[in-house]
Amino acid sequence: MDPHSLDTATHLVRAGRPHGPGAGLNPPVDLNSTYVAGTDRDYARGGNHTWDAFEAALGPLEGGQALAFASGMGAISAVLALVPVGGTVVAPTHAYSGTGAALTEAEREGRLRVRRVAIDDTAAVQQALAGADLLWVESPTNPMLEVADLPALFSAARAAGAIGVCDNTFSTPLLQRPLADGADIVVHSATKYLAGHADVLMGATVTADPQVHQRLLTRRTLGGAVPGPMEVWLALRGMRTLHLRVERSCDNAAELARRLEGHPLVERLRYPGSGAILAIEPVGGEAAARRVEEAVQVFTCATSLGGVESLLERRRRHPLEPASVPESLLRLSVGIESVQDLIADLEQALTLAHATTD
Ligand SMILES: *Cc1c(COP(=O)(O)O)cnc(C)c1O
């Protein structure tokens, strides 16, 4: 059978496994800093056999070649380092807070110029791309859940001579494949859905352009943001069930969105129509949102997303979150629990928050 004809679910279960008589079903945790001379694999900062297995699983899902990094920010830093000093990056106003902060820092130090745009305003992005070196896209955005027109934005980036990048952490390659929509590079915080169990920090890049891949590999090897083999092994094990987790989380999120739309204790619901991240603004503003954080029992109040467990948090509790994000906005990362329990939990938390907020 041609391995490229396999369905995603089958690929996720099979990819990166050793083969041959006597081989373990799982790749070993390759705990080595160096290798016997004679091949390209000589020192483990340049490559590791456990990384190979993870990269073989992720790359084809996105339609390119993957590189494992120590964290999402490690991958993002390697991509931003492709921009020459003094170059211009066009980025969403509501980019992931770490990406936003890294751009602000680079701007303050005079290394990059940054043009921030509403990424769902295609005409504004097109205008901002004149003379730019790199377009950074997130869709849906964090935590406002704005949706970008990926094919239009990446064809405009190409026309402007800018590298097109998509942070695909929120969607995963199961819901959105940016390389097929014209992006040059996809980045992931594998910490989130790919690994999926809130037990690992990891990142990745994927590109179908061999030259860009080589440049990113050089950035990884020289920048040194390399993951430990145990983390990569855990991330790959998590990816074996990515399709099941994403499907269940998305079903749960869709059902929650149906129940929260027009709810008397919810002033505003944001749900982009797919994915498993929602945002709600409870009636009663910031005070009510703080009470919901304290009152939930099945949801956990914690930052991060993409795990089997449902999390929520008021995003403005983070000082880096832009002021355009409402004070009362609660971001929900919907997990794989029983949706009835999730609904009942939000109902009781919203009711309690409303009853105890002046
Ligand atoms: C978490 C996250 C990151 C950063 O990833 P780390 O693994 O925490 O370094 C980048 N982008 C998005 C969209 C994220 O959610």
C-alpha cells in the first residue's frame, strides 16, 4: 500500500514506528548526545532518532517537512530570525501574546519593524504588505477568534515578496492546512493539541520549501532550542489520538456554543464555527468573569489550551493581553469530557457568578 494514500487517522496511528522483525512498536527515547561517526547524524543538537519519528508524523499532515523545537516560542523565534535586521513584519493585533511580545521586543531593540493589522480585514493586510518581509497569520486569533482569509492573504504575501507564515496551533492540520492555502511555513505550539495532555512543552515548524527547511534547521541547530527526546516521545504518543481528541473536543465545543448562544447570563459568545476554543463575556462584566473562574468545578481555571481537559481563564488577567480584549472575556478550551457535565458546570458557575455580583 502506498503510505501517502492512507487516511489521516491511519497515518497518525502508524507514522514514525520502527519496522522489521524484533523492532519495538514505538520509537526508542533516543538518549544520546553523540553518535558513532560515519553518517550525517553525528551530534544530537543537529538531529535525534526520536525527533525523526515525530517529524515523520507531523510533516505529511501539514504537507511538508517538519522540525521539532523545544517550545512553540522556540519555533516562532527561529521563523522570525529569517527576517533580516531592519525588516518589516505584518502581524495580527490579536496574535498569541508571546508572539506579540517577541515582536514588540524586536521592535524596541530596533531589529524589526512591525505593522499590526486586523487579520480578518483582508484589504488592510494587503495594504500593509507593501515592502514587508514576512506576514504572520493566526486564524482563528487568540482570544478574539477572528477568522482570516488564508488563500487571499498568502497570495498577497507572495505577490509582495513576503514570507507567509501561519501559526496553526488552534486549528491543527486536521481542521486547516495553511501550506495548501499558500503559506510558506506553518508553526505549532505542539504543547497544545498535538501533544494534547498538558504534560509537555514543544513546538514545530513545517515547510514544503527545501531551502526554507534548511534555513530553519540551521536556526534550530545554532539557536539551540532543541527538545528533549522524552518530550518528543510524549508528543508523538499524544498525536496517536489527535483525530479522536480533536473530533470530540470540536463536537463538545459546538454543543456548548449552541447552549450559550442567546443565554440570558452570556452577553456575548464568540465561536468561529469550528475548532474547540470559545470565548464568552458573562453578564455582569469583569466581576462576573472573575467569579466564574472561581466557581467552575469541571472546567479548571488555567492558561493554555488543546488538552483533553477543559480549561478557562479571563485573558485580561495577563498584563501582556492587549486592551482591545474585553476585561470580561473568558476563553474556553473545550476538552473531551462529557458535554453534559461541561454544560452543567458552566450553568452553575454563571448562575453563582450572577447571584453574587453586585
Ligand atoms: C501556546 C501558544 C504558543 C507558544 O507555544 P509554547 O509551546 O508555549 O512556547 C504560540 N502560539 C499559540 C497560538 C499558542 O497557543
